[in-house]
Amino acid sequence: MGETKVLQVSAQNPDSQIIEEAARILQEGGLVCFPTETVYGLGADALNPEAVRKVFAAKGRPPDNPLIVHIATDQQLLDIADVVPEKGNALAEVFWPGPLTLVMKRTILISDLVTAGLDTVAVRMPNHPVTLGLIRTFDAGVVGPSANISGKPSPTDAAHVLEDLRGKVDLILDAGPTEIGLESTVIDVTLDPPAILRTGGLTRERIEEVIGPVQVSGSAADLQRSPGTRHRHYSPRAQVILVAEGDELALTHLLKAHRQSGRKVACIAHSHSLSKLESGEFFRMLPSSADFFARYLYRTLRELDALGVEVIIVESIPEIGLGAAVMDRLRRAAAS
Ligand code: TXA
Ligand code: MG
């Protein structure tokens, strides 16, 4: 593939000519990266196996990790999901468009390539005027994994997409930084109670307000069900080490030990007590609100990678609200 075109587009008032150009590329089997409220996605025609194959190739994604199909209207759901369970329907009604992905039985229109051979399909209606406009104009489902090289933190900015996928996609729609900064919550509604397979932008608390108790995955059997969670994920190049919230002693000790071994060490913290210990080029203070921490986490990890940092020590945040998804991503990064 040749050049990657980047077009800036207003998030609130997208230029219809740009949307039409993007839809044309999808119709021709090309790849278009699009903004969402969570992270940027790598889009292709969900019903075109050649285009879907290109998505896996561009990301270097293992073929056993299925893709989310993005839709813009309730009608489009009927082409993709064979059965919409009652609780799935209730969630869609309250939270779509939004940071929630529903796993449901699939129709025969959806190929094995998209679902990695599963009999279910993941569907989401993203809450972003640019991408809703694109999918409506294209008039069919669009696969959309996060627009990063497989394993890396998801892109929260068009510049991150370009960094990972330059020359591998036809077009990037740049609508500025994403709002949430973490991926959508994935919930399997074929089960009762439904099971959260990936924590994300919609909290468990808000889901349970609508459909009552849910299960949260974690067992080996669950990992089979959510194939994506088996793979290395959300990780910067640098080694990630987690310390407890406010743990000055652990931070001091780790900084010293790693520096003595000659490594370039960075720190991401949110407590003021920790910021007194450290400052300088590789120290990043994030807001202590979980929502803001989530918004800036991936960009901070990428930024530190670009500086050639080898170790990133991260202060934990409470697992309340979006804090649960933040800590899930940080634990995965620390484990890899
Ligand atoms: O916020 C998001 O969800 C972003 C934006 C672009 O929409 N997309 C995203 O896609 O994060 P991706 O491909 O990076 O993550 C999709 C997750 C993976 O963990 C995958 O394994 C899971 O959804 N998934 C997809 N289809 C599934 C299925 N049929 N059953 C279980 N898990 C599935
Ligand atoms: Mg991803």
C-alpha cells in the first residue's frame, strides 16, 4: 500500500465531503482509521473478507482474536446479530451509542474471519459524530479493532495511529484526542447473568443498575471465551512495575535499584506525596480522578516509550469507576 492520507475533521460538525470520501474507501475494500469516544479504530467493510484480512495484516493481529463490528443504527444490528437477548437489548437502549460492546449469537452474514470462528459476534455503536456519520453513509457494519500495532497501547490520538500504521492504511480521520482513553467494556449477553469479558469505558456499576448482577471473567474458561485477553496487550515497550497507592517507600526503593543498574526509569503518579519525591524529565503526574487518569494513561505510556525509557513505575489507583479498567490494563502491562 502507498501513502496514508490524514484528514482533519471537526468532531462536532464533520465535513460531509470528507465522510463521503472515507465511505468510498471502505466500499472499495480499503482501510480507514476513525475516531471514537474510547480510542481510535481501524475500519474496514465487515462483510468483505479481503478487507478484513488486511486489518489483521496491518495490525499484526493473531487470527484467533475476533473483531468488533461497529454499527450506527438499530437496523444494522439485525444483519449481524441473530438473537438479541432481552438484557442485551436493555443495555443497548440505555448505553448506545457508547463505550459498550455486546457479544451475541451471529448471523451467517458475518464471516469466520471476523469472529475467529466463534458462533458469536461483538457489536458496538460508538458515540462519535464522525464515525456514526461514516457508518451511516457507508450503510453497513464496519470492523474496528483499536488502530494500533497488536500488543501496544491503543491510540488516543491520530498521531499515535500514524506512528503505528503509516503506509498500512489508506486514510486516518483526525478528530483530535479521544475522550475516554480506554477501550469499550465487552459483555457477553448470551450468558445469564451476562459476563464482562473486558472491563472498559462503561463501569460495571452502571451496567448493573440496568440489568442487575453480572459475572466478571477471570477463570481459564472465560479466557477461552474472550480470546483477545489471552494475548499480550496494552503494553508499552518499557517494563511496567506497579506500586500501591501512596507507597513512597516502594517507589524510592525501586527508583534507586533500577537506576543503580543503569536503566532509564520513569514514574507515573497521582498522589502529591509521591510527586515530592521525584521530578524531572521522566516524572509524570496524572490527575487523581480515575476518568482523567484513564484519558491520559495510554498517551503517557507512548510518550515515555518515545523517550527511550526502559522501566515505568506506576502508582496504582483505587478500583472505583473507571479505575477498575485502568488497573486491569496496568496489570496486563506489568505481567508482560
Ligand atoms: O473501544 C473499543 O472497543 C475500540 C474502539 C475502536 O471501538 N475497539 C477495540 O477493539 O478495542 P479490539 O479489537 O482492540 O478489542 C476487541 C475485544 C478483544 O478483546 C476481542 O477478543 C473481543 O473484543 N471480542 C471480539 N469479538 C468477540 C467475541 N465474539 N467473543 C468474545 N470476545 C470478543
Ligand atoms: Mg485492541
